[in-house]
Amino acid sequence: MAALEDREALEALAVWLEAFSPTVGIAAEEPSETLLLEIAGTAACFGGERALVEQVLSDCARRKLTVRAAVGDTIAAAWALAHYGAANGDDSFDKDGNERGVVFIGDIFIGGGEPSAAALEALPLAALRLSEQTLALLEPLGLRQIGDVVALPRSALASRFGEELPLRLDQMFGRADEVIGSHAPPPEYVAHRLLEYPSRRREMLESVLQTLLADVAAQLARRQCGALALACCLKLETAPAVEFAVGLFSPTADERHLWQLVALRLERLRLSSPVTAATISATSSAPLENRQRTLFDEQTSRDDPRPLAALVERLTNRLGRAAVVQAKTVADAQPEYAVRYEPLVGRRNKRRLIASAKRRKNKASGKASDSESNDTLSGGIGRLGRPLRLVAPPAMLEVLSIVPDGPPLRFRYRGEDHLVARFWGPERIETGWWRHRPVWRDYYRVETNAGAWFWLYRRRDDGRWRLHGEFG
């Protein structure tokens, strides 16, 4: 009962704090004791960050509340400093020397250079919001502070301690996104219809769902929001309710487009009993992006990411979310594990679409991005540092070399002999002892006298050669 009362008191305090920020959230922890405020856009209205926090603390003191506060460039940093940071003594006591019970950690702002990073690294590992299981793995190794794990090789953290530790580090230092979830429940976008007579006629169901979808789209449009996910529930007369979901790549309140996606799911639906009621709701939404159209700029229409988003949504809702994916690189020394595939729908990918459009625009105008320029100048062979497609599994080769550990001079692949004209390497790749099957490989990028490019490696444990990829 006390926990429930504390939660209600925290929610009431969150409502009051909305006078200082439109975004106030309750941190996901048990017991609930932390409030998060986004003050980047409101601090100037109160005379700066320190003045805003001092006013908050002063008002809390008048309410007989004992609080600690910290300001940080990331949610994780502010949380860590508020819970484990050293107190500023000037703010801990009043003019008579009596303890106020209010501590303001005010002179540490994350992202401001070496002192800020050092302040975070000096905090205990519990400041990373790690689970008890992860802390139990770290403690026997003598790892006590955040700086101790920052000094470890980044690529080894996930395989040795799990995904939680590198994620928390990235959130702390701003390498991974983390958002404040508003304490106020999001607005509901829902429409419900009770059928006068149970029916399983397809035309009737389409008419009802289109009407409900128009209602939900209108609700979204009034708030300048778009749906990212829809849920549809059909209650049946003599059978359990049928439910299905529709995912979107980018938010939209376009009734026609939403209906096209719902229709794709509906045409595959088989009903075992007449429908008595139907409900459609937007389970996830986001603000709409307003774009001004131009009359004559054809390049703008070609770079518009919306047609691609529409294609992704149609394919996803026809084939399934797991069938439409994107490749994402992973920091792993072993090439075959250096990529993973993630569904396109269900993630906020608009930034990547816009970045892709900009790259296409630069390419059309003859401009090269910074990353392309750097790739061209490094590695001796420009963008051919790694093949885009690997041979799975790597193909065994018969290779001729001068010495056992020397570079390849000739190899046989697919029944043909290839004479090596140039090579680059070796590039030595090893995996750690914690991997189930460690590997030790020497990779060579080779060009044959016929102009073909290959990526070969020799296994250092038995000296055997494999072909792992082809360029072009």
C-alpha cells in the first residue's frame, strides 16, 4: 500500500513539475523515486539551467520534500549524478549551517570536456543502472567504477558480460538514444462499432472497418499525429475474437494509405463465425512531419523518402515484419558475425531515409560525402576494404605460396586457376577465448591477373586456405 501511495505522490509531483518542462517522466525503476525533466528548451526561460534547478529545489523545500537533483546531457548521466554524484556543499546547508536535506549537484555538465567524463568514470558501477546479475559478474573481476569498464575493449563487453553493459555505457555517454517517457498516458485513438446484425460478409466488414479507420485517422490528424501501428479486433459470435496488427515505417494519418495496409491483412483473414463488433486503435503514434511542396523542383520529388516508406509498409504487411529487414553492422572481429538484420517496420528510420536521400542527391551533383572521401584515401584500394557479400560457408581452396606463412601466389577456385597479380595483407583477425569456437585467421585481399578481386584467409591453426568473399 505504501508503494502505491508513493507512486501516486510521485505522479502528483510530476504534474506540478510540468510548470518547468512540458516533458516530465518517471524513471523505470523499483521503487519509483526518480523524475526526469527535459529542460533543454525551457532553461533559458528561468535564467539558465542552474537557476531553473535552484527554483525547483527551493519549491520542493517549501513543500518539505527532500530531493537530489543533477543536470546532464543524457538521461543516464543525470540519473547517475543525482544518485551517486558528490554533493555540492554550498547548496547542502543554509546560512546557519543547518542541513537543508536538499542537494544540488550543479557544476558538472556532461559533454563539456575531460572533467565531465572523469566525473562520470569515477562513479560506481551501480550508477549505470545495471541489473544485479551483471553487477555480480563484474565484482569478482575487481571492476568497481565506470572507468574500469570504459578501459576494457569495447568489442569484448557484449560477449563477456551480455548486451546490457555496452548499452548502458552508450546511453551514459550519448552514443545510444534514450527518451523520457511522459508520465501522462498518451492520448487514445480508438473507434468501436457494434454491428446491428452479426455478419461475415466481406463487403460489410470492409465498410465497417473503413468507417472506423476514417474516425481514427481524423483523431490523429486533429493532434497533428500519425499512426505507427494499428490494432484491429473483430469479436465473433461463437468463437474467440480475431486480432491483427498493422505496422508502419513512418507516421501517417492518410486514411487511404492506412486502409490499403489494413486491406492487405484483411484479405488473408479467415473467419469461423459471424462478426458482432469491430475495434480499430492506433497503438503507437508520432508527430507528423509537414513538408512544403514545390511546383518545379523535380529533384525534391525523387529524393522524397515517402514512396520508399509506402513500399516498405506494403511489403511488411503482406509478407510479415520479419521478412522485410535491413542489415546493420556490428562491432565484431569475426566477419560473419559483423552484421545483423533488423525489421524495418517498428523502428524509427526516417533519419536514415533522409540521410539516404541526401547521399543520392550528393551523388547526382558529383559531391562525395566525408565518409566516401575517407574510404577512397585509405586502405590502398578505396572502398574494397571488405566485400559486400561473403561466401557462406567459406570455400576451401588449393593455394600455392612460397613459404607456409607467406602470401598466396596462385589458387584454384571453381575449377579455374587464378594467378595473383597483387595482394594486400596479412590482416590478422582473432576472436577471444570466451567465444565457443575461437578463430585465428590471416586475411589477404588479392587481385588476379584477369582483374578479379577476392578475399582469402589462411587458418593459422592448420594452415588451410578459404575464400571468404568476392569483390564486384
